[in-house]
Amino acid sequence: MGLSVFLNIMIKPIWIILENLVQNKIGHEEYGLYSALFSFGFIFLILTDFGINYYVTKSIARNSSETMSLFSQVTLFKIILTMLFPIACTFLGYLWGYKSEQLIFLFFLSLTNSLLQLILYGKAILQGKQEFYLDSYLGILDKLLLALFTFLLIIFSKISLESFIAARLLSAVLTVGMGYYFLKKVIGLMHLTFSWIKIKDIIVSSLPFASMAVLYSVNDKIDQVLLERLLGKTSTGLYAAAYRWLDATMMYIWIIMPIFFARFPFYKEDNQQVQKLFNAAQLIAAIPVILAASFVFFYPEVLVYFLNNSSESELKVIKELLRILFLSLLLNGFFNIYSTYLNAMGYVKIVNISIITSVVLNILLNFMIVPTYGVIASAWITVISTFILCVFAFIFTGTNTAISVPWKLLFKLSILLILLMVLFAVCRYYDLNWVLAGILSVILTVLYSLVCGFKHTMLEYK
């Protein structure tokens, strides 16, 4: 797992830069269409899985001897879902109002996403067979190939929306082929069966987590789907240019939270140890996020450096979107650990209720406000949705669980945020280079953490 995380962290910055270059070449309108279509397919991605990947991963982690049996009984069903999903998604796109060429793009993007879900299934099998190196390489291969193909398209001036979608599909197809080779090497050729009873049992047992995955997908991607319908492709492209960076920095949260998700149940009977783990997680999640969010608030132009084909008015909008969206990142840095704790300890129903509330409000506000106030309003709606999720989890954890809210830590983290905001404001006032400002902010963060004893809090958990 450590190798997989390391490889993903290495490739992510490269891919973010390449995505910026792609958008810079094809324009905000074309990229806005791509973003909307990709998000539309992502919302319905559960139709490729129905919680099977979650069940397989959990079952194999609990008992690796089940690997061969699960592979034999589930694989054929997964392949069928992979083939049917693009058709189902394209039909849903037709009902939503997409036309001709848009439906073709949606079909191939949906096919790409369904192939990537098949890759995740293969990774779960490799993990069960303790083939962690193969798992790591398979996990990074599609991103590496896509980065390579995209780079070649850019340098040879062949990049377009069509070629970019084709590159995504080709990288996914080649990775599936390599995944098949890895699985054949590890477990050999197997007779595949179709057991509807087994499939039904898996879907039913995974339903709570599968429904949560659906709700998170809707909450995460619905903005860009609605924006394209309400304001058009160009506004969606501007929003996507800013949201890309929120998504990239949120990867830090998504990498560390599963670690704590797995550890909380392990210490379920030891409330003191759970509290120590929770406090450590609070700091580990919040400190880098506070640093990143405060930096972007004062130096958003750093993140739009590669969008030099944009007009001044477009860049101004993207920078304003960045400032707003990174408030959502800040909320997640402070409070995502609370929802992670609730999920880990079995409060899935409570979390689902909060996500449903957030999604419904998100959709309503988009239809009510965005047509009048534009793309900036959509960013504020994202912040409001995140705020609802965070506050709900925070209040429920503090009042209905064994966790004591670490008020002192939250106060100290808030002071760190204020200090960094003041530092960046001073740096901006004196027109200091963003690199120097960044170095000073890291030094301040380290010194403040040492003075406040954050290291002791993190080491207290063993």
C-alpha cells in the first residue's frame, strides 16, 4: 500500500499540470463539455459495481483464502456490468438532454470509467494474493499511460477533445490488458461461473456503503453537470479549472483517512486509545490543509500559470473560484475526520442522511441561484454543502459517541490559520515572491507546531 500511495503522489502533480495544458489548448468551452460529461458518468458509476469492489476488498482482507472462490463467482458479473454501463449511461444522457456528438463522447468516457472500475476489482484480487508490487504497478499504470499519451499529443500539437477522450480510453484498455496478464500470472486460467445467489448476497450486504458511495459521487460531481445545463460549457470549464485543484489537494485527505478508518474499529473497546488516535488524526489532516488553503487565498495566480490562453476576465473568475472552493478544503481539513470516524464505527445511516440533505440542498440552490448569480454562486453552494456535512458529523460525534471534541486542538489550529493568513497578507502587501512566502509559511507552521506540542499529541498515539 505504501508503494501505491507513493506512486500516486508522484504522478498526481504531473497529471494536474497536463490537465491545465489540455484545457489551455482546447479552450474552456470544450473542456467544460468534457468536464460535464465526465461528471455525469461518474455520478452513475455505482452501476458498474453495486458495492462488489467494497465487498471483495473487505472479504479478502479478512480471509485471503476466499480470493479464488470470489474471483470465480464474481468476475463474469463484473465483466457484464462493464459492457452494459456505457449503454445505460448513454441512455441516461439522452434523457438528460445530450445530443449526437455529446452522446458519443459520453459513451466512450463511460466505457473508460467502467474499465477503470474493472481495474480496481483486479487490484483487490492481487491484494488478496499478497501481490502488492503488482497491485501498485497496476494502480498507477493507467495514469502513467494517460500522462504519456497526453504529453505526446500536446507536444505534437494534436490535442483536441476527441484525441484526449481517445487517450483516456486507450490508457484504460491497455491497463485492463496488463491487469489480465498479472491475474493470469498469479492465479492462472480459471473457470468462471455466474452465481446469482452469491451476487445478490454481496449486493445486499454492501448496500449501505454502496449507497453512501452514490451519494458522495452525486454531491461531488453534480455541480458541473448542472452548470453545463444552466450556464453553458464555458462557465463549466472555468469552474473545472478551479475545482481541479480542490480535487487534487483533497487527495491528501482521501489518502490518509482510510488509514484511520481501518484503525478506529481496531481500538473499538479502548476509548482512551481511540481518543488519542482521533486527536492525532485531527492534526495530521488539518495542518497541511490549513497551509494550502491560506496560500491559495493570497496567491491563486500560481495555480492558473498554465492557462495563458485565457483572457484576463476568465483568469479573474478562476482565481475567485479558487479562493471560494478552498474554503471547502479548509472545512474538510478540520472536520472530515468526524465523518470518517462515524463511518468506521458503523454510523453509516447517519452519514447517509447528512449527505442526502447536502445533495438535495445543493441541487435546489443550483437551480434557484446559479442562473441569476453565475458560476461564482456555484462555488459558494459547494462550500455550503461541505459545511452541512461537516457540521452534521461534528455535532453528532460530539453528542452521541465516546469521542470528546478536542476543543483545545481546534483552537490552536484556528490560531495557526489566523497567523498564516496574516503572514501571507504581509507578504502580499510587500509583494514578496510566492516561493519565499511559501517557505516562510512552512517555517512558521513548523515552529508553531513545536511550541503548541503538536508532535507530542501525534506521538501519544501508538
